[in-house]
Amino acid sequence: MSEPGTRITVPDGAVIITPQAQYQELVELRRSVDKLTTVVDPALTELRGHVQDHEGRIRALEKRVWQALGACVVLSPGVGMLTNILLK
């Protein structure tokens, strides 16, 4: 390690990032994240509401499909007998 007050030679093309510069970048990054959070949070809340609505619709549709299937199973023997009677 070099003595305090001595100069360090920096190779060509090297980049020196000071702790102050790192801190400043961190502060700017935090501001950007905060700004994004204020935009994303309301959008996520709205999206969750839409997902819940779609889940309810899908469940209602599935219920109707099973009801129709059950009705077909119950009515099919009667429809078969009625068809035989009408075709005689």
C-alpha cells in the first residue's frame, strides 16, 4: 500500500471511481426506483383486480359447462326413446 499523500500512477484507459461517486450513483438509483414504484404499484393493484374478475368469470363458465353436461346425461335416454317413437 502507498503512503498517504503519494501519487499513484493510473494506467491509460483505467477508470477511477471514488466512494463519493459511488454514493451519488446509489442516491440517483434510489430516486429512480422510488419513481418507478409510484408508477408500478397502482398498475399492479389494478391488474390484481382484473385477474380476480377473470377468475370469477372462468369459474362461472366452468359451472355452466358441467351443468350442461349433466343435463345431457340425464336427458339423453329420454331423447333416444322419443326419437324411436317418432321414427316408427
